[in-house]
Amino acid sequence: MRFAALAASLALALALPAAAQAPPKQEPLKKGVNDIVLPEGKYYLEIPNDYDPRKPRPVIVFLHGKTVDLKADNAIGQLSNDFVMKMKRKGYIAMAPVMPPEHRPHWFENGESFMFMEAVMTDLFKKVNVQYVVCSGFSAGSNYTMHYGQHRTYHGWFSGYLVMAGGGFVDKGAPDDIKKKPIWLGCGDVDNDQYDDKTNTTGGARLTKDDLKANGYDSYYDEFPKVGHVMDKKMVDKAMEFVEANEANFAAIGAYLQAGKIRDDNPGKALLLLEMAAATKGKVNEYWTKKLTDGTTAMVERGKKAIAAAVAESDDAKRKDALTKLGQAWVGTSVEKLVKDAMGAKK
């Protein structure tokens, strides 16, 4: 979707001083890999050299596979796997959680990793200015990409999913906000991983693919000849094709999900994300197009009401101050232009 009229406004917004953009409060982050330890566990966050906290950036979260050794760290290496490297070259921030030892060898032993992942995702959104998040994983990580990522309670962090060398539980009665998110599965045709002969095999991936399609998910599947339980180059290339075909969907979904959370506390950023999504190149499916349009309309109407209330102020100084604050709050959006028009009309 393209809205050329917004392009100049968005470009100006992203060039404004950090104070005007009011990005989320951050703990000091260095460019490169940050080793972040929370009370609930640990994760790695790789910040690009050109990261600007005023500018929302997409994030790839990658979940590693089976880990038996309680002391092993299989997360750090995911920041340099072929898929994540390609995502980083596209401008994504990369994040890799470390599977909690108490939940090994997968992600769901002894009470699940839900609370750990919730702590990690909450911290991520505090530390960086997120546009949207794509979730992916390999083997046991692919299982949890679906099990946690598509969970009715927790799915709201994510705009889409890539499931590599595995499958997972399909929620047949999930709401459309889950079913309409793009999900891609990639598996070799001779995948015979032994730790889970029902899920992480060619047969398991095929069964998951069939269940997704039968229950109305926006799902895609590729199978790779003579490939076993690995994430090979052909799989990575297909994964990137899926990402590139769905970036407009990811942006629309991310904007809709974030706007629903922040519209009361930060309506300007909510509208900025919605209008950024509208300006993203690519096709957005009908379901998310309507969500994006309705959300944008609602936020613009909220902005108009705030402007009307400010203009109604009889005291010139108070009116000017109110309009100035509104301009700062809605910077970079179509509402900012309406504020400027209102200020000009009252001169």
C-alpha cells in the first residue's frame, strides 16, 4: 500500500530530535550484541550500527532448538545463522532468547517458558523502538514459534511466523487475529528427527501444514528434496521470499496490534505506526487492510477532537500552548498538519 502524501511527513518525523519523537525510555544499549539478564532469564539483543531510537525498526526473534545440557547456550549462535544474518541485512534488529534450564530440553518441560518469554518481550519493547516483530525458530524452536507465538494469550507481540524443520499444535478455533497472520513452514522431505517422531519430521510438518490450511490460517508450505533435519540454503532462500512478500502485512499487523495497546497513552505514536504501515510498499490482505483503515480513521478522529478542544480555548496564550503540545504529541502524522492549519487559522 502506498500513500505518497505521507512520505514527506514521515521522513520529516523520523529526522526530528529525539525529544520530539518521545521514544520509549531505554537502558543503555551498545551497538552490536547486548547480553541481557532478567530475573526470569537471559536473552541476546543485537543492535544495528545505524539504529536510531527515534525510528521504529522491525525485529526478528529466533528461538533455538533442543538443548539437553543445562549449561549450554544455544542462543548466541542464532544471531549468526544464515536466516538471521539475511534479516539483519534487511535492517531488522535481532533477538535470541536463551531457553531456561528448568524447561529443557525443549521450551515446554516443567511448566512451559511462557512467563520467561513474556518478560523478554516486555523488556524488548522497553529497550528499542519496535515497528513490528516476526517470530521464527528451528526444530524445537519452531514448535515454540507456534505454541507460544500463536497462543491466544500471547500472540499479540507478533506479526508473522516462520517455522523451520518442525510443526506444532494448531488451534482450530483460534480467532481471526491469529489465523490471518502469515505463517510459513519449511521442511526437508527426509527429515526424520528422532526426539519427536510426530512433530519434527517431514510427516509432522505435512500434518501441521494440512491442519493450518483446513482451519483457515494464512499459511504457506515449502518442502525441500533430499534435505534432512537442517536449515539449509534452499530453505533460507524460500524463507526470505516469504518475508519480502509479506513485509506490508507485517507492518500493518504490527501497527494494528501496537496501536491497540498504546492509543490511550501515546496516540501520536499509534497513528504514526498506522500511517507508516499504510506507506509501506507491498500488498496487504483484505482483513488487515480493513483493520488498518479503521484504526487510522479512529485515531485521526481522536486527534481532530483534541484540536477542536484546544481551539475552543478563549485565552490566546493557553490556546497556543495547547496546540503546540498537540503538534508535539502527534508529530509526523496527518494530525500534525491539522494542528498547524489550526494554529495558522488563529494567527
